[in-house]
Amino acid sequence: MIERLKAALDGTGADYRLDTPRSAVVTLPGRRKLATECGLILEDHALRVEAFVARRPEENREAVWAELLRRNGKLYAVAFATDANDDIHLVGRLPFTALTAEELDRVLGQVLEAADDTFNTILELGFKSSIEEEWRWRLSRGESTRNLEAFEHLRPAD
């Protein structure tokens, strides 16, 4: 089974490493979320897909959950879910019979798109106060604000 997963991964050209005899981790490069690690775990009759997206929101959790639920209806093969700590993940399962390079590429593309497209929204809704505090702290110390550019609209007025 792992040989079939390796062949499919090789066919996608994805950057991956074998993690255990029954799993691999694929690194998906993004724009907003710099990288998403996607675990592919072989089960008896399926391939489980798991990718961490963001930590548990500090605030406005209901707004974050509502946004993710709205997006779930548009996703292919994966869905947003939370773990026991309320951290946000993308999860899904593919029948082992569907494991081809083309199908795996489509699913990995969906994981990357979903994680990357929602990342700043999750941060803004769930961590707005922390982002605003980070702006204040960096500006007061003359620190770089380069990685806050996506949240320029949260910059405090001078």
C-alpha cells in the first residue's frame, strides 16, 4: 500500500517525506500561510488526509466556525474540523481505490487552496486583538512590520 502512495506522490511532483510505514507528510507552499503540512495516512480501505490550519481562535470563535462551515460546502474531498483543543484542521478520506496521482494532486491542491485562502480570515476574526497589539508593540519599538502587511487595516492610527 505504501508503494502505491509513493507512486501517486511521485506522480504529483509534491515535496514529501515518508513518516511511518503507513504515512507520508507533504509540504505545500502557500502565499498567506507560508507552508501547510499535509499528513497522508494509509488505513485499511482508505487514505486519510489531515492538515493543520490554525490554532484555536482567541476570540470570535463563533464567527470563525461560521466562516469555516460556509466554506465547507465548496470544498472537494476535505472539510474544516476542530480537534479536542479547538485547533483548526482540514480532514478527509479517499477510498484507496481512488489513489492515483491525478486524484491525489486534486486533493492536495484543495488542501493548499483551502488552508491558504482562509488563513488571513481566520487570523483576522480569531486573533484581531493580538494582531492589533502586535502592531502597537512593533511600532513602539521600531521593529519591522513586514509580516503584518496583510493586516495594514488593523494598524493603529498614528
